[in-house]
Amino acid sequence: MRDKWVDFVGELHLDLVLEHGAVPVVVPRVPLTKKVIDAFEPFHGMLVVEGEDIDEEIASKYGHKVYNVDELLPGAVALDREKVKQLHASDTATDTSKDELEFAFIKRVLKKGIPYLGLCRGSQLMNVAMGGTLYMDVETELGGVQHIDYKNYDGHRHNIQIVPGTPLEEWFGPQEAMPVNSYHHQGVRRLAEGLMPMAYTEDGLIEAYYDPNQLFRVGLQFHPERMLHENPNGTKIYSAFVEAVKKYHKQREYKIIKFWNKLRMAPPLDDLDRKQAEMIGATVHNYRGSRFFLRNAEGETQNNTENNSKQKKTNVQTRAVSLSHHPDLHG
């Protein structure tokens, strides 16, 4: 049995997220979760980590193509999936419910520009979701660099060269041969449109990418959380991710407050208001003293409105729309 930190991988990620000031919510990997994804809204960042190969059938349901034989290198022969399974028996299994769930969440991430950090499989998943493709087996198709060593699973390293001027260089500094761990037999073949490479291995494989037009959309093929004792700069990735999560949250909060301020100036509700609300699938309520309850908008906002109402000693009718349904408050 290989020396893999199976019992601690989740804790490493969770500790780093908490350490930098965000609260992680672990999504249950069961089929029924997909039916209640709305219950996780709003979420302000998404971290997707290691796992099995992406199921081609599930990916195709979302309009994605994992492998493309038309992109084979000159002289290369299309791989037989059964042979790949023999080479990597413990890594070629698929988890359809996990694929379904993560593609569904990523669809929301892409639509709303939610910060995303993908590690190992997580980086491959985002690339496929954005229209990129993968190598079915990197070592067979590229050769030259060993990307996985089952006999020295956690100790195996290979070098990457960091692209100058990228976030990865900001986090690790200029590096022409930075050793990183490697646990994968697949990897990015064609990088999706909009994504930019941040690092390569000697065989030309893209080991890291980002989207320069997004608040934070990063994919890393290696695992910085498992080699912090060697390279503590890996924590900077989580720090940058959490800062982006906080910024996204503030932007969304500002949008909510701006919308709420418009509602506060509105006249008392009437039947027409309620009919219009029903047309857009919203719920309208009356509250006394400007007191309101909005999902993820409690605490200071609520206290301030209560204090203001006490000072004025008047009752004010306000118009509030449920955030979980109003289309202007998402995205």
C-alpha cells in the first residue's frame, strides 16, 4: 500500500483556508447534494482538489470534451483506455456523482466570476469546463519526465519552470527549476481560451495556469499544501485565494446594500407590488422600524437599523425582496 496522506489531505486544505481568514464549507460527495445546490448559495469561493479521472460521459453532458484524438502530437497513436487502466489501476477509476456535483458548481463559478482554486484534478476540471482538453496519460504521450512514482509516492519530485510576470512568480519568486511533488498521470493538453500558463515541466506540460481577467481563477497540477516543510511559500497561494474570496464577498455585499437602499426609499407596499414580485418569483415583506432579515446580511447592518429606529422613535414601512430569488442580486 502506497504512503499516501489520505486521512490528512482534507485537513491540510481546511487548516490553510481557516488560517487565512475564510470559513470552509465542505460539500457532501453524495448524489442527492446536486439537488440542493441552491442551499449552498451564496458561496464566495470554490476550492476543488485531488480525485479520480474525469468521467468522459459526465463531462459530455455539460458540453465538454476531456480528450481529443485530433490533438495528438505528430506520430503519436491514440491510447487504448484499457491499457491506460492497466498502467494506473488505482488512479483511473471514476466517480460520476463527484463529477456531476463539481461540474454543476463550476458552472455557477464561471457564470458569477466566483474565485476558484483548483489543485491537481481541480485544475484539470476547470480547464475541461472552460473548453480545454487533457492528455489521457502524460508519460506515454509526452515522455521525458516522470510525473508519478507509485514506489515513492509522496517523496517523488520533478522540476517546473515558472513563467515570469505571473502570480506564481509573485508567490514563489523567479524559478527556472523549482522542485514540486507530482501525483498525476493526466494533465492539460490544450489550455482553454482565456487561461494563461504559469509554469511548465521539461516535457512541455503545463503545470499551472490562471485567468488574468478574473478576480482569482488558478489551477495548479502540484500540491503546495503537502510540501510546505520544503517550500513555505505555498501558503501564499491560499492567502491570495482567501483575499480574493473576501473581495468578492465585499463586492456582493455592496451590491446588496445598494439594492437595499433603493428599497428603503420606496413607498408602502400595495397589491401591485405583490403582483410584480410574484411575476419575478420574489417574496416581498413589510418590516417595522427598517428592521430586515436578509440571507448573509445580518449583524452590523441589522443593529444599525435597530439603533436608528430607536433614535427616531418612528415606525417606517420598508420593501424587502428575498435575496435567494431576486435576479438582480446574483452574479
